[in-house]
Amino acid sequence: MASFHHPHLDFRRLLQKLLVMFSIGIVCVSLFYFLAGCCESEVVEEADMRHYSHLSLAGWHHEKNGSLDTNFITVPNLVAGSPSAEESSAPGWEANGLGKDWTAVRRLPQALIIGVKKGGTRALLEFLRLHPDIRALGSEPHFFDRHYSRGLNWYRSIMPKALDGQIVMEKTPRYFVTAETPARIHAMSKEIKLIVVVRDPITRAISDYTQIISKTPNIPSFENLTFKNRTTGQINSLWSPIWIGMYAQHLERWLTYFPLSQIHFVHGERLISDPAGELGRVQDFLGLQRIITDKHFYFNKTKGFPCLKKPEGSSKPHCLGKTKGRTHPKIDPEVIRRLRDFYHPHNQKFYQMAGQDFGWH
């Protein structure tokens, strides 16, 4: 009996064999890439970490766009959806004992700019934010003087997220002159680093008054407010613009809780004339590499202050806002002379306590 051969049946069997072989092939290839990817990810991650560590030292970090300049290198993005993805602009990297970990967390500050008002604290903060190892809160939280009752958990919650090795900081100039703040800050951290920007107290007082009249223009003149009685020439030391400049009186409270080694004084006048030099000393005080240098600044003659050189891709340099660098009113020279006499013993005592002469003569 002759066998019956059906060509359609053979073709169907062949097609089934091909599909099985194709499926096995896909599984093998997928398994190969999976195994290869696991091995490669460790190599790539390690290389990326080394590369990024180099980048954080090679240039300067622009806070608003998360990039390094002068070559405007883009910071590697974190994986979307990771705990620190929202902080992908944060520079630096975290390495713990168990391996590498891109995680940013909110921490209490390790450094504070505590004063003084109208001394140059905003300029200092903006300049420091160029550093890749500094994460600074932009606004003034006034935690230790106004919102202490909210507690440290609230204070921590408003801090910017930071990677391991980055310094978290904020600035509130009112801290320096508020009686309760040294004890409160000491209770939070005994090792915290404190930065005080000081300026000639007479110039500071006039700058303070200039800000006040911009908001309340109908107040008495600077000359009238300076004296308890202008006829007798007695200085009104309780008037805030005068009182804040009595630096020795305020510093005394801080030295009750903190050693002088934990307090760094920024020379307000030199912050204007030599910002890179002052920033270099601040970076040393914070234990950071000197990344912010004179290449980052230029002097704006119109404002009378240093500005940050414009980053690539921007048509404008970064200067402080219109509220900074206001024109001061002309003050009677006789009032200036009397204030000079008034502040002289306070300044001398401050120089002695701070261990340096600021030259306000």
C-alpha cells in the first residue's frame, strides 16, 4: 500500500520547529544580555562615580541649572523615580561602607551664616552656592529666633536635600543679635560652624536706615534717630541700626557657648573688594576645596558690588537684586564723627575678642 505524503503537513511541522528554535534563541539572547548587563552596570557605575567625582572638582556648580562651568558640563541625571530624582541638580556623590548610593536626604545644618544684617550675608550665600559641596537654603528660615517652637523636625524638613559629604547651611542675620539663639543652636549641635559677616558699623547703620526708608519713607532723618537728644549729642544705642553694630556685646554671648575656632568672621569690605579672597578663607574654614576663585567674579561699577560672571547659555551675569547696592543718603559729617567716637571702644573690644583688626577707624 503506497504511503500518502501531504506537503502541507511537512511545511507545518517545519514551521513549528523554526518557531521553537526562534523562541529558544530569544530566551538565550535575553539571558546573555541580562547577565552581561548586571556585570557591566557595576563597571559603568564605578566609572561614572570616578568621572563625576572628578567633575565636581574640575569646575564650579551653578545652583540653578545643576551644571559645572566653565565648560558647562551637564551633571548626570539620576534614575527617574528614585528617592533623589527630584534633587538631580544636586552635585557630588555619596559612597557608604556598603557601596555607592545616589541618595539625598534632608539633614540639620552643619554651618550657619548668623549675621550681620546689611553686612553682606546675601552676597556671601549666593557666592557659596557655587560650590558643589554646599547645599544652602535660599530663604531666611528664622528658626532659632522666631519659629523655634515648631521643633527640629520642622526645621530639618525645610532644608534642601543633600548627599553625603555635602554641607547643609542657611543664613538668618538676626541670629547674631538675638539673645536666645546661641543656647538654642548649641542644643542642636555643639560642633556647628558659624559665619559672621561684619562691616564698618557706621556704614552698616546707614545701609540699614536706607532699607528702612525704602519701606517706610516718612520716618525721621538718620541724624535725628541717631541721638537720644541731638543737643547733648548722646547716641541712641537702643535704636536698632546703631545697636546691631555693637558687635562685641553680641559676640560675648556666642563665646559663652562656642569656641572662637568655630566662628569665622568675613570682612564685609573685603567681600566687596576681594570676593575670591574672602570666599577662599570661608572654604578653608568649612573644610572644603577652594573651588570658588577670582575667575567667577567681575566688579559691577553701576551697583558698586562684585557679580558672578554669566554662565554659558545666559545673556546676563548673576548680580544681586535691586534691593542690594541702594544709594545711601548723605549724612551730616558731624554725625559721622560722633558715631566714630561712639563706636571706637566697641570696635576695639571686638577686635580683641575676634583676634583681628578690621580697620574701622
